[in-house]
Amino acid sequence: MPILSISLTQLGWTDFFQNQIDSNLPPHQVARVIAEHRDQYILINGQGEQVIGIIPGKWLKKKGERDQLSVGDWVILHSEPSPLKKKHHAYLMEKRLTPYSQIIRKAAGSQQKSQILASNINSAFIVSSCNQELDLKRIERYLSLIDEETIKPFLVLNKCDLKGYDDFQWQLQKRFPEIPLFLTRFDQPKSIEPIKEQIKSGSTTVFLGSSGVGKSTLTNLLLGKAHQLVESIREEDAKGRHTTTSRSLMSLPTPYGNIIDTPGLREIQLSQSTHLDDAFSEIANLSLKCRFPDCQHLTEPNCAVKQAVEKGNLSLEKLQHFQKLYQEAKKENSFYPKQRKKQKDS
């Protein structure tokens, strides 16, 4: 049973979780999920012990998408190790604490199920690279997954040692002017320092992006050790190879926080909880000036969004992609836009 020199506070424990438990609960019964392996979970408890968590049968009956357990969750363990797997220091998980944020997508395939990618996240870095992989519409889908007030989005453009990186940089800054952008190149490790500075002690960030964009290498550089297997992309089509096969939470050296690396997603389908504000901040801001608070920017009169397109202040392509994602979210019984108060003319 590995013992790690890390405190609950460093792992992300706050009063938000403390208020959900009995104040007399022993440290070994409080734990955070750091990895998932089928029906078992790897946890770190309040004593710095790495243990196995087992889902009790009663949890399997829960149907709600937000009842799923995921990497980043906090749980309460049974007071004693499981008698069936005592030698492995396994515990039944008695309770999942309510998370303050989640990243949820519709599961791959045609079934109407959702998948929680990570819980209790403070920030999310969407990683792209300077090759054929860069897809602005795909980035908008990623941003749509993380549109919660408690999650701050960032963009990372990797492999900026490649020729023509400044054109990719221009595309990202033009499409997403309000989202901070970091430029990295792995032959210059200092280029990742600005990213590390955003991962504050006790916070948790997640890295999202396609396979081969450099998430695993970025994770290794931040950790200062080779935690993830890294492979090169295929030269013929610039497609990445899957190197991260499962989500896992890792703690950076003090005084920094925690990171969750994720496998590249082949499909980014919107779930029932999706909103589109961060992905389309220009449209969200313009919609405040529309005549109707629930304007869908189609045929409604006095639509500030359509007027911006006509004046050349907003890309028609961006509006069309917004409409596509809006219809997709609508199919999932989602609601966009969020309830807004109409902005008064100044």
C-alpha cells in the first residue's frame, strides 16, 4: 500500500466537501479517485495511502448521469477494509460526495447515455498542435463540454517549433479572442512554465485534446518525470497514436496542484447538461442585445447576432456551427441559451 506525502488540501479538499461529512470521520475514510480500472478505482485517502475502492451493489442501480463515479470524485469509505480483498487494502465506497463541477459528454455511439470525463475541476486546457489536427470546430465542441462557471478554459497550441505556427496562432486568437492561449514547444521546456503557474496548489486541471497533440508529453514535463507513454504522430496524415488509455489524476510538485490527463476523444457529442457560452462567447454576448431573451438567431426580428454577421463583425461559419451544436444539444433535451436578462440600452 503506497504512502504518498500529500495532504487532503493539496489533493483539492475544501470546506465544500467538509460540510458534506461528519466532522469526526477518520482520515482513512476520506479519499479521492485518482484512476479507474473497470469496476475498481484507485484512491488516495487522508492518510496519504493509495488504496482500492469497490463500488457496492446499491450504486449500480442508480440511473442518473451525475451519479456516475469518475476520476476526481471524493468518496467516503467503509471503516474497515473489505474482507474479500483485505490483503489488497480494498474498501467498499459508502458515499460519493456531491462534486462542484463535472465535464460530461454523451457517450460514444448511438445509445442515449452520458459519460463523466472528470469531476471537481477548476480549469481545463484544450490542447492542439501545429499540424493538420487543428480543427476550430472541434475546439468549440470541447469548450461546450466545459461551460461551467467553476471551470476556467484555456487553449494550448503545441509544437510551435514547426514552420507556420504563427498562422495557427492567428486562427485561434481570432476565433477565441476571450480565452487565454499558451504557445508551447517541447524543445524549450520553459515554454510550459506559464501553464504550470495556472495550476494553483489544491486546484485540479484537466487536459483535453485529440491523440498525438502532446498531452502526455506535456503531462510528463509538468510532473518532471515520465509518467505517460509517449509516441510520435504518423507523418502521412498527422494523426496521433493513442498513448493515454485511461484517465488518471496526478499531483504536481509543491506548490502546484493536480492534473488529469485524458485519452484523445474520437467523438465529442453533447450531453443533456451542455451549454455553449464559452465556445461561442461572442454570440452569447451579442444575444444580450437581441429583442427576445430566448432568441435562436434564425428568423427573429431585431436579432443582434444576425446583424453582426451582416456587418461582417461575426463569422457566418461560426454562427452556422453554433446552430448545428444548438440543434444537437436540443435533441438531448438541453437548454440553450441560459436564462438571460435583456441588457438595457445605455
